[in-house]
Amino acid sequence: MNKIHLYDKILAPIVTEKSTNISEQNKIVFKVPSTANKKNLKINIEKIFKVNVTKINIINKKTRTKLTRGKKIKVSGFKKAIITLKKGQSIDLTTGI
């Protein structure tokens, strides 16, 4: 597999207050494309970051409308993956993907 294809399954890390709280439990949150599945994500993350993945949860956030300054705005949906790593392993998100 080419390196370009490995990085196609990970769009960006999601860094929020909730995601930093669960990082203490060896969990990392990534934004992934809508075509991503658990098998491909596990293979790609293990090859890119050289870690052991024990579990993957995928959450599909739906498109919603939001009221901003009196106007309705469409907020696009996305798919995110919560990856649980083997105990003692971690991924440093500050180095970049």
C-alpha cells in the first residue's frame, strides 16, 4: 500500500475538551471520510503510527441547521472515529499527520 492511500482514511484529529479528557484512557479521536470502515482504519492507523489498535468506535454526525444572527445556516455532518490503543501506547498529535 502506498503512503498516500494510508493517509486518505484520516482527515484530521479532533481536539476538543471531551477528546482530550478521553485521551487519558488511551483513546484518540479522528475525523474520517464517510466511506471509512473499521477494518481499513485499523490497518491504516497501525501502519502510519506504529501502534496496536484494540477497538474502534465510529460515530456519524448528521447534518443540522443552526440559527446564527437570525439566519438559518446548514452545518455539514461528518464521520468521526474513536480509536482505543493498547495500554501504554499513545499518538503524539502535535507532530502532525
